[in-house]
Amino acid sequence: MTASIPHHQVSTGNDIPGCRIVRSFGIVRGITVRSRSVVGNLGAALQTIVGGNISIYTELCEKAREEAFELMLQHAAAMGANAVVAMRYDANDVAQGVTEVLAYGTAVQVQPA
């Protein structure tokens, strides 16, 4: 496994507070594709009857986002970056019951200001 970047070195803004960008490496991304299992769909269907948060889907979404996020950080670290700015998530349906989750941003090298 490639070294990763600490989570506090990631920002949805265009900078890292207390640091200055000294080099930009370009866009980095992490992508994962997940499907819901038949058992998961059944459990979620039962939860919809009761109403409220559908925890089975919440956990699936959280795991997919976390995996995409970590892959993005590994991609950035492999390029020589120590931070990621302008980070975003995107999700798209690839097929029925299959979702792509993308984490992306700009890999940069920062130094304390």
C-alpha cells in the first residue's frame, strides 16, 4: 500500500490554512464502484417500512466514500504531494443498483507559511 496523506492536509477550499502551496501536481482521483447485495436490499426494504434513516444504505455510502477518499490520497502521495485542495465527491449510477463514487481534487505540495 502506498503512503497516504494525513486527513488534516485535505481541504475543500483552495488552500490549507497555515500553509502555502509551493507546487501543484494536478488532478488526483480515487474511484470505487459498489453494488447493493440482495440481503442488503431486503434489510433496507424492511427499514423503509419503519421509516427514518436507512442505516444499511448509510453504511454502504460511507464505506464507498471512505474508500474513494483513501484511494485519492494514495494517488496524491504517489505523485509526491503532501496535501490535496479543492477536494470534491461525485457519485453516479453505472447500472441499476451499481454506483460509482469518485473523490477528486488537486494534489499539491505545501509548506508552513
